Amino acid sequence: MKLDDAAARLEALGNPTRLKIYRTLVRAGQEGLPVGRLQVKLDAAASTLSHHIKTLVIVGLVTQTRDGTTLVCRANYGLMRELLDYMVEECCADSEGSCAPVAVPRVA
Amino acid sequence: MKLDDAAARLEALGNPTRLKIYRTLVRAGQEGLPVGRLQVKLDAAASTLSHHIKTLVIVGLVTQTRDGTTLVCRANYGLMRELLDYMVEECCADSEGSCAPVAVPRVA
DNA sequence: ACAGTATTTCTATATTTCTGGAAATATAGT
DNA sequence: ACTATATTTCCAGAAATATAGAAATACTGT
């Protein structure tokens, strides 16, 4: 992952509303959630929510598929994993001492 | 970790210059790096760099200790770990299906 | 074609962020 | 006290972001 892409993704997650959206989608799992359900859950203006979701989609952390009139949003788990890896990549590479600082969580 | 704190930390990392600072410190390991060395490595104006480092310190991702006239900066590995965990916390908790989406990397 | 629901785009405003020069502060050595 | 080095704070302008109302678009069913 390139630094600028990683920064853009972290910035996208670095807003309380967007982080809430993202985490809600992470909880929702593979089946995802329609925009409308997110709006009810988060109680935000539709246009505001739409902008935030778009931001997440642009950086790739969220994907969308249309199902009739509703747009279903899903967390992109693979990309999240790449982002987590990037953050601790080459940990202590420039250090003389031993490396034991970070551990990134595992799931399944 | 509270959502607002996590968002603030992600926002701090979500700027190319700050992400570069942070990653340089992650590579540097436990001994850390003085501000001055960061300035040379990243080739940024001192005041600009100082602002960015301050942002990282405020959210807790970087710590500083003074050694004479130089300020040594270090990545806070423990907090990074907490942040990574937070991002995938309760993954699929609201889902019927099985959960296998994300895995957070391990180190040592 | 029309009506209805879902969602986005347009537009505007208030606020925040990024950047860096200049000046100030901190520490150490003489 | 004076000088030198390291770093921060002050200041300001330009650019980007967050928010949301209103209008537009997309799809479905009749």
C-alpha cells in the first residue's frame, strides 16, 4: 500500500461520523446494510450521510451494490486488513535492538 | 477505546506528513528519534513538523522525552495495538452468518 | 406516464486544517 | 552573561472539510 493511499484511508476513518458508519458496517458482516438503515441507526441528515459514505467508498473501505431502490453498503475487510498491516509494517527495521512492540489482532 | 478518541487518532495518522513521521518512528523502534533527525529525514519546515508531532503527541500515539536540548520522539506501540483492535472490534456482532473477515497482524 | 421511496448532487456557510516565516523559549557550554 | 543549537509558539493566508436544506436522479410498482 502506498503512503498517500494509507493516509487517505486513515483520514476517511478519522471522522467520528464516518468511523461510526464504518464500525456499524463491520458489525453488520458480509450481508451489509442499506444506506437507509444506516441513516436511521446514526440519525444523520441524508445528504451528510451520503457524503460520508461516498468518502469511504472512494478510498475503498466500503463497497456498494444496488438492490432495487436500496443501496447496500459493506465493509471491505480485505482492505482493512491491508491497512492494519501497513501501519505496523517494517516495525523496528531501523532499530538495533529486538522488536516486540506491536501485535495486530487475528480473526479467523 | 472511545469512538471519539479512536477517530482523533485515526485523523492524526490520516495526513501524509504525519503518517510518514509515525512510520519513521515505528521503524526506529524503542530508542526513538530526535525531532531534528526527523526534520532532516522528512525535509519539512521546523514549525510545520513541530505542529504535526504535537498532534501525534496529543492523541497519544507518540511520546517525547527530553535529552539535553534534543527532544526524543517514540511511537507508542501499546496504543497503536489498542487502535488496531478497536477497528475490528465486534466484527460481525450483528450478523447471522459466520465471521471470518479480518485478521489483525501479530508481531512478537 | 405517474406516484412513491431511496439516495445523491447542488449549493452555501461555518469551521478547521495545513503550511511556514518570524519571534520566542529551552538547554548547554564557555 | 553570552553564544549556539534545538524546538516551539505566534501569526496569517490559502485551502479543505463538515453540515444540511433543496432540488435532482434512480428505481419500482401500478
